Amino acid sequence: MVAASRDHILTIFKDFSTTLDDHNDRKERLVKIARDITVLSKRIIFLLHRIPIPGHNHGPNGVGERGISNIGGTDEAYVKLEGMKKLLQAMSEQLQGQEVERYSAMISPGLQEYIEALSFAHYLRHKVLISYNEVKSYLPPIIPLPYSDYLLGVSDLTGELLRWAISAIGVDGPSRQKATEVCTFVRTCSADIEALTPYVRGLSRKQGITTESLKKIEFGTSIARFAVSSWRS
Amino acid sequence: MDLNIAEIHAHLEREAQVREKIKDEVLELEKKIRSMTGTLNKIHSTLPKDVPALLSTVRPTLLMCRSHSARLAELVPPNQFWRWKELWSKHLQSAVFVATLIQFLESGTLLSLPDINQTLGIQAGWADRFYIQIEDYLHGCRYFTLISSPYTDYTCVAVISLINELSRLAVNMVTLGSYDAPFRISAFTKDLAAGFSLLNLKNDLLRRRFDSIKYDLKKIEEVVYDVSLRNLNAPIQAPALATSPTQPPTCYGTSSSRTAQSLAATTEAADSRPPLEAPELLGAAEQSGEPQQAAPSA
């Protein structure tokens, strides 16, 4: 009787063991892929920041001091974003036949960083916010794009735009106008996303950061204008 | 606000409505489960021979959980189990704990996950919406028993709860004079611990809760040691049942357990009030019964 009950229990647990091992291994692989996606996305963001801002002194061949052509900058970023499809594909293979939501905690950080890079490149090229469906078209169909990840990723964009705007302010001429454009864009984004904050966990914190960034951009542009007027007088 | 954001807003609003509906239903389920865990708390002050009567008051409530299972399975949209499971997972773990505890008290065995699913009326076809996950099972059984299912995680959790609870019961059974209960509990929990040792646990919640098992085992072993040292245990006949209604423990009559006898007498007196019929009244009845019961077990 005792032995039978013990065997019964051990059988149950052996069964669990296989399931748990599979789950844990898959989790581990997804975390690794997501980390790779994060690293590559961050590199793309840095690449986008290195694109010379119009008005900078360029080298002899129209190449900026960091070796990136003004015109081809976003092109190169787009090539790299396309290149990341392999990683996204690998991610979707791990999710094949799985309940994808179960692994959202593993893939979300990578996904959000990717969306941040994508939306930054998109903004620099088109001057508008990338839409949910446009982001989706970059992902393999198996990977669902939660609205929360889209919103959180796009929310991070404002931080990058702050950096970009501050460098643009340092350059006299049309790029200072661009900083003002960025300021308007960030203000619109912040207003649009505000209504969605109650629905998405973590979004209100990011909204706070966006507001801080917006204040800094506004301050920067106003200082620039003040400085210019005082130089000219 | 552009179309993109407006669409997202509409979608999030729909999801929020689904969440509210699920939350309401889970609250109803929680009420039932809390009334059961409250009543089951009395096992610590109930003589083994009276436990079946106690269990019979809990069982109808457990079966009433089926209607909540069915409604939740209706409310959760297809393939969205993982989207919403956090809303009910804790309560489902308690439900598993209750079911496994009842099973152990009745037959000394571990309730398997398919059996639990059957008890709670959870159907195999709901696997994409509402089911018991293996982890939850293992957490709940921390108290008493183990449920077997394809969803290992839930199960594990419930089982850990069962073991925790049993270590408490071992001590309280000795206080009540039921000296062979700790031996059966010890054998059962050791089997469960052996089962857990088959799992390769990661450094997560399940691992941390698993770590607590060894303290429960130690506690039970100490009780067994004390009882053995004082020769209080009658030879164990059947290790299967902790509480067999047909075989009341014989140790109550021994001269060495005079204190236990008087304790048992008061407890019986406290328990002699009419059995509870309406499950809704369980919570209130329990509160009124508490002071009487607190005295003997103190």
C-alpha cells in the first residue's frame, strides 16, 4: 500500500519533470534571443544618433566625423533592422505551437527595444510616429504584438528624441528648426498616449519620463532662441 | 488623436471590460474557497473520528465551484489563458489545496491533477482558457496532496501548500491524542518530497517554496520522534488513512493520555453542535465556533 502510493506519486512527478524542463529550457532560449535583440537594437539607436545633423561640418566627401554619410544614415539603420529578422524568426520558432502569452515576460524587453529602434528610424525618415500595424509588419506572424509592448516601446522613443533634439539645438541653421519640430512631435505623442496610461502597466511611469524629456527639449529650444537673439543684437 | 491610437484605445477598452467581468467571477470563486479553507482549519482541533463529518460540510461548497469554473471558461476569450491567469491563479491554488487536503484526510492518497480537474468541473477542452497549471498544483499540495496533470506547474504549488499544512496537523493531532496520525503524515509527506526531488527546479518561486518543505519534514520527524520516544504510538495497522471513520484511533483510551482524553472530551463537546447545512453559513458558523475550540487546542 505504501509502496503503491509512493510509486503513484513518483509517476506523477516524473511527468511533471519533463514538462517543467521543456518549459524552463524554452524560457532560457527566449531570454537569450531577446537579449541579443536588445543589444542589436541599442546599436541601431546609437547608429541613428551618429547620423550627422545638417549644418555640422562634414569631412571632404560629405562624410561626417564619425564616418557615416548624412544621406545613407537611416538606410544603414533600416538594413540592420531588416537583418534582425533572423533573430525574430528564431524567436518565433521557439514560440511555435506554444501559448505565446506565457513567454511574454521573456520576449517583451527585446521586443520593446526593437520597437524603440524601429520607431526612431521611422521618425527620422518620415517625421511621423510609426503605427501599430507598421510595427507588426516587421514581426513574424507567430509573434503577437501586444498593444502594451507597442506603447511602451514608442514611449521610449521620446528619450532618444530628447538626445537627438539637444544635439540639433547645438547647430545653427535648419537643424534648430528640427528641434522645434521634435518638440511638437513629442508633445503630441505624450498627449495621445496619456489617455491610454490607465490600461497599460508601467506606462504611467514612462509618461512621467516623457514629460521630463519634453520639458528639457522645451527648455533647450527656448534657451537656443534666447541665445541666438542675444548674439544677434 | 490619430486613427492608430484610437484603434488601440478601443481595443484596450474592450480588454478592460473582459478583465472586470473575470475579476467579478473570480471574487465569487474566492468567497467559496475562503469559506472552505476557513472550515478546514478546524481539522486541527477535530478528532480524526469527527473529521468525515467536517469534510461533508465542505464537499458541497467544493462542488459548487464547478459553476464558477464554467463561467470563467466562458468569459476568457479563446487562446488567452496566459493573458488572464494571474487573476485567478492564487485562488485556484487554494482550491487545489482544499481538494487535495480533503482527499488526503479521506484516503491518505494524493489527488491527481485529472481528478482535481474533474472535481472542479474543469474540462479538457478549456485548455486554452481555464485550467489548472502544474505549478499551481504543486503549490497547493504543499498542504496535503498532489494532483497530477499535464500542467505541472500549478500542481506543484498546491502540493507544497499541502505539505505545509500537514506539518501543522501532525503537531495538533498529537495534542488531541491521535498518536498514529503523525506516522501516516510522515510517510506521505516523505513520498511527496521524494517526488519533488525528481524535478529540476530553477531559482524561481517554486524553488523557494520547495525549500520550505524540508522544514515541514523536520517538524513532522520531530513529532514522530517524540511520540516514539514516549511509546505513545500503537503499532501502525494501515498507513493509508489519517482519519478512518470506521477505525477510530485506539490511543485515546490509554492511561498515559489523560490530558489528551480531557482535551478530546472538550473538543467533542464543542463539535457536537448540529452539522452545518447551508454552505453560505459556513463562514459565520465558523466564527461562532472558534472560541469554544480555541480553548482545548490552546
